[in-house]
Amino acid sequence: MMKSMQSILDKVAISISFLCIIHCLLLPVLLLMFPVLLALPLEGESFHQLLVILILPTSLIALIAGCRKHNRNTVMVWGMSGLLIVFFAALFGHDTVGELGEKILTLLGSLMIAWGHYRNFHLCRSSECH
């Protein structure tokens, strides 16, 4: 995989993770401030599932390709753990741990994904990446 593609995928995955964090933290405030946003499909499980569908292939490709280059398995552990948490929260969280638990899991998983990609990006750009 081209080095620039690796960087792009890591940046996209970080952006999606932060979009998820912003969605969880700010959406209630934004809906109060701008009720017109209620017309958009931003609330509900389908939006979370869409983000999971976007982040899964992006993260898997970027993390696997990066770890093949720099051989730092901790990057994969952070990213994959975050993916599993976000996946669980999006599909089962609301029913099993409630709305607050789902948000906490989503925030935790998104931060873990973002950290994994941040490390992946920097390791692949540094001299440690072969």
C-alpha cells in the first residue's frame, strides 16, 4: 500500500472517531439550539451503525497495513479494542447497558480507535517504519 494511502486512511479513521465523539457529546445541545436539525437523521441507532460501517473497513485496512510496516502490535490492540467496543455499543449497547452506557462505551471506543490511528500514523511517518 502506498505510504500516502496509509496516512489518508489513518486520518479518515481519526476523523470518523472524532465525528462520533462530537455526535455523542454535542448533539443534544445542538438539537436544543437548532431544532431544525431534528429533520436530519442524526439521532438514533442508524447513525451509529453508519459510522461503524464507515470506520470498520477504514480502520482494519490502515491498522493492518501500518502494523505490517512498523511491527508495533500495541497499535493494533488499541485500534481493534476500540473497534470492538464501538461495534458492541452500536449494535447492542442501547438494549444492554442503556443510553448512558452506550454513550460511554462509544466515547471510550472512539478514543481508543483515534489513539491507535494516531500512533499508527506517526510510527509510519517516523524512521521506525521500515
